[in-house]
Amino acid sequence: MASSGPHGFNPHSFMKSLARLNLNPISSWIPSSQSALSHGPRRLQLAWANSRRPDTHVSITERQKALETAETRMLRAIKTPLRKHFVAIPKSRVYGNESIPGAYYINTISTTGDPQEQAHKPHLLLVHGWGGGLGIWINNIDELSKHYNVHAIDLLGWGRSSRPRISGCSPTTIQDWWVESIEAWRIAQGIDRFTLAGHSMGGFISASYAARYGPQHLDKLTLLSPIGIKGFAVPPSQNTREVVRNVIVKSVWRLTPQRILSYLSPSRVRDMLLKSRSRVAAQFPYQDDTAIEYVYRLATVGNISGETAFTRLMDPTLGWTLPIGEGTIKQFNFPVVFAYGSRDWIDPTWAATRFGIDKVMGDQAHVYVLPDSGHHGYCEASKAFVDILLNGEQPEGCRIAPIRTREQLISEAGDRSKNTLSIA
């Protein structure tokens, strides 16, 4: 199975990397909880007071300046005029508590052009996955901008957006944190309705947003290799050795990959990225180190806020703590499009079976497999991904046929029925 590449999370590869590094565990515990998306924003019990530091756009460290430079280099391939800006979102909205003052800032790029033409285009928001940033979409934005006002963001806690400290948070708190930050971004931008597309972890966040605000504000939802859709689980074992192994895995889980990278020399980190991420980096339109440098700067910019939040959502031995299942998705009153790579480490079987073959949502949902692609279809199969994003809800207008039969699924993505991990 292909590795996840520079902007996605593969738990299997991560645990193998930890084993090779021979790290000592640091004790921790990851709680499990049930989702309550339909209840609306709740009072979030984050240690928000700990993050009362100068905002990123005001007090810029040398590392943040280096990331800004790397981001500018990464974006230079985009021909469409862009507006680069920080969108202020009230902390009170993010935390569901009107007494909390101040704002966080979401790093944003938006396509621009003739005002009259832009006024008639619908809006599209692109949400990156684990370890990524707004620069990952450079292969897609020019074509998408012909049809949309395109916006791409660094999620709260990632890239150049504000990075609040995370302390004592439940999985539902973290889910709310990201959902409410996107809703606050929408309100600040003055956007009523839009299409939402998310990759990997960004797919889970996008689906979570859709469950709460989709009926009022979404025209369409596109999920590219989404994590957390029906989740995945390692079956529990009573074997003593398995129990001990699970305890160790849980213990090192908070020692996140970006924290590990911060302990290594810059030359060592760059060398590791060059060796392990070169396949995906080569899909971007650069012959130099632009893509690798961008990934390096994303990984080493500073406070690992978003990555810490992620560890609250995925238990390395039990799986995703807040899986979004069929019942939630079937309530969506707008088109839903799933897309997976043919060599994706995320198994498309569940989504393809329920929404493509069994048609539990009728023609409201479709599932596609991107040819010759791993986990990063936005760059590995960028033309096919753009085609699906533009036309996926109307298969007759798409160059790729959606999954309709079990035989077609096996032909395009292989037989995953014997997988010990069920990732959907």
C-alpha cells in the first residue's frame, strides 16, 4: 500500500517510524467519546487562557517568517490572481463562550478577478489534511477558479494560522473547535452558501461541518480520502503481549511526528523528508526543493497545536474516536462525493458499497476511485480530482465512472475484504 506522503497521516507508517527511532514512551491517555454534532456549538473547555500570546500575524518568529517565504515559493505556480489574507475569527465563537475576548486568525488565499465575474461564481473552500497547508492545492486552483471563487485555508492550529495551546480536551471538544472555526471563517467572509472539499483529516472536519451547518450553507460536499468516515478499529485482544503493546503505543502517541522532528537537526529532517516524501513532492510543478522546503517549514514552524488536537481524535489502538457513519451522512440534503486513490491506504470499500453499490442515498451520493493515485489525489491525479470536484454529483458529465458494482470496485481499487484494519 502506498505511503501517505507529505500531507496526510498514515498510522501504520507512523508507528513503524517510532519503532525505528527507539523512543522512550511518555505516559498519556486518550479519551473516547460519542459525537453530538446535532446539538450545535457547546461551551468548549479548552485551556484558551494559555494561548494569550501575541497573534501569529503580529509577533512573527524567524520560523514563521521562513514558513511565509516557503509558502510564497509554493504558491508561485498558480497563475490566477490571489489575495493572501488573514481572516479574524472571534475566540468567543470558537469556544462557544461569549465572555472570551480576542480573535484567532485563519491564513487564507482567495482567487480574485473581475468583480462582476466573481460576483456570479459560487464559492469553494478547500481544507487540507494532517500536516498540510493551503499550498497543497496548487495543482488544482487555476482550473477550479474558472468555475468558483476558490478559497484555501490553513486550519486553526496548522500552517500560518493561529496555534492555540491544547490542554485537557475531549474528542468532541476538538471536533467542535474545528467546526466552529470554519463557521466563524464563513461568517467573517460574508459567504452564505459554498461547496466544501476536504482531504484526509480535512475530510473528517468537512463532514463534521456538514453535519452541523450543511443544510443551511453547503451546496455540495467532496471528501477526498477522508479519515474518520465510519472510522477504523483494531479488534481488542486479551493476549497479554498485545495489551502491553497497546499500552506502549498509547504512551508514545502524544510524542507526535512534528514534535519528534523538532528534536532533530534541520539537515537531518530535510534528508528524511527528501527520502520519504519525494514521490508525492515530484507531483508538484517544481524541479527544485520548493515542495520539500514547504513541508519542512510546515512541520517545524513552532507550537504543534493542530497535531496535538489530532491525537485527541484518533486512539492508536481503538481507532477513530468519533466516526461519522451512514446515519449522519444519509441526513445530508445536498450532493456528497467520495474520492479515493486506487493505491490509497484508506479503504474505499465501505463508502463504495453503501453509497455506490447499495445506493442508500440514491443519486445524492457517488463514490469514485482515482486511477494511479495513492492517498494524495489532489496532486497525484490532479486532473481527475478536479473533474470529480466539478462534476462528481453528475456522473454523466464526469470522465471517470463512479463505482456501481463490487466487480468494478475490485478492478479499480483491489480486494480489501481481508484487511485487518477497516478504514472507510
